Amino acid sequence: MIIQLKASAGKTGFEKVVSNLAEDGVPRHRLDIFSGDTYTLVGIKGDATKLDLDKYQALEHVLTVHRISDPFKELSRQFHPDDSVVELKNGHRIGQDLTIIAGPCAIESREQLFKTAEQVARAGANILRGGAFKPRTIHRSFQGLGEDGLKLLAEARQEVGLPVISEIMDARDIPLFIDYDIDIWQVGARNCLNYTFLDALSQVPHPKPVLLKRGDHVSLNELLGAALRLYEGNPRVVLCERGDKTADRVHRNVLNLNNVSYLKHHYHLPVIVDPSHGTGVRELVVDMGLAGLAAGADGIMVEVHYQPDKALCDGAQSLNEEFNSLVPLANGVFQVRGAQGAAQAACLALGATAA
Ligand code: PEP
Ligand code: MN
């Protein structure tokens, strides 16, 4: 971190900054001082990630404060060059093996969940999704089956032999998620910046992997800040890109593939794309899921329903038979991506020759 003092700071301003740093645990010998004709620069050597930038920015004699190192250093490839791999109980490695998460938006009934679960398992999904607690815009619409939904999900896991993921919306439900042994705990877009909730999740003893969805219009810095909160208590964090809101009424959201590529270049956590919520439109889901993989994502999460027309939630973006074609295509993109880098993957998967 570098603190630039105002020209008027003088010795008093300088000493004030130095004493604040000392109070925050940065002794004088960690400072590099540059005194120019007009400005004084105070450089802090070593780890400055715990210093509150805003506090220093607010000091009377300070002109600017710059962070040199990444505030999310622990998540950064500078610190940890290799991909993080999140291994599930059954040996599936998110961040290494292609991850396909599929299942209904909401668990509606035993028949709906089991039929859909069998369908996605047959078609090659490796993780079964199903929402039991649904964050609906209109509170009078179907809110999910709650605990009964988790129970059905745990039974479906036995039936089809896939690990399961479900959204936890409230810290008060932590005991339920522990009781039903939910394999991956999903933090939805709406809770992405709910810090007390994230802190509660990060303090769960023997935690399960957490899939953190980026809220629409949540910046990458905010997402990484949220991820780091979780990561401090539980390093098995997976990021999920699910799009930003758009003024265009044709789509529900726009999947932000810049984010996928950026996160994969600079950070080591696995990234999953959710083209179902990222588009809101069934016919775009397969294309955008593959595009997400080509941009570097480690997997895709999609909503599948055995009868989308009858879905109680998100039927318009739910796949049915279309899911069968997604898995082999995704495998194709994923395999060439490993060897060739994300950018060439789509071309190679389509049989185009690299120039
Ligand atoms: C979901 O995946 O079930 C969901 C509600 O998504 P999001 O939090 O991205 O809106
Ligand atoms: Mn949904």
C-alpha cells in the first residue's frame, strides 16, 4: 500500500500517519519513505491487506491511498497459481473434472424430482440440483417445499447416486442442511452480499463446499470480498456466474462471460456458469453454457424439468430433452479447452482449424 500525503502535510501530518500505522500493527521499519519537493510517499512493505484503506484515505493530511497487492490475495493466482480443486465425497473434483449440475429450479413433488433426477443422471449430470427454499420475487408465489424438499432431495441422491446441491437462504436453516447432509450449499444471488449470513456459513464446523452465486450487478470486487469471507472459514468455495439484469425484455438476464474469463485468469477458485438464470430463455441455455466453458468455466449449472410447461418456477428457462445434447457438447469443449486454452476451445470443438 502507498500513502501519498498532501503537500501541506508537513512533519505533523507525516507523524500522524506513522502513528496510525503503528497502532494498526505496522512498525516504522516496514515503511519506505520517499520525500519529494512537493509530496511525501509512505510505502508499506509486506502484508497490508488488513489495513483499512478508507480509514487512511480519510486522514486529514492524506491525498491518496493505493493498494499495490490484491486485497483478495488468498484467492489470487499470484499466491496460489494452480486451480483450486473442490473434491466431493464421491470423488468428483470441481475445478478439475467437467462439472454438470442439473435438476429442477424448485423441488415440487416426489414424482417431479425423481423423474427429473433420473433423466439428468442418465444424460450425464454429475450433481443434482433442487431448490427447497425459493427466493421468489412475488412472495405469494410458490416458495418451495422447505424441509420436505430437502428430504426428497436426500432420497433422490440415494436413488440416482449423485451428490446434491440446494440453496440455503437463512442461517436458521443451517441445522437442516447438516441433518440432510446436503453436499453443496448454494448461496443465491440475493444473498451474495449478506455479510452476516456469509459469516454464519463460514463458521459452520466441518463445512460442506459452498457455491456462491454473483448477484446481478454485484461487482467482481464485491463477489471476491464475499468469497473471501467464506474462504477464511471454509476454503471449499466455488463461484457461480448467473448474469446481470438487462433492460432488454427479450432476456431475463445477460450472462457475464467477461467475469468468467477474468476470474479464471486471476483467481484460483472454480467457476461455474448458470446459463438458465443467465438468460431466462430456454433456447439460449445450451449455447451460453458452452460459451461459458469456452470462456474458462469449470462447469455448467442448468435447470431441467421433465415437464417444463408445468413447472411451478422458471419453466421458461428449464431444459427437457435439450439437456441430453448439452453433456456431450460440453465434454467436447471442456476436453480441448484443457490442452489449448479457453479461447480456442469453441473453435476446436466445432472442428475449425486454428490459424
Ligand atoms: C437458483 O439457482 O435456484 C436461483 C434462485 O438462482 P439465483 O440465486 O441466481 O437467482
Ligand atoms: Mn430458478
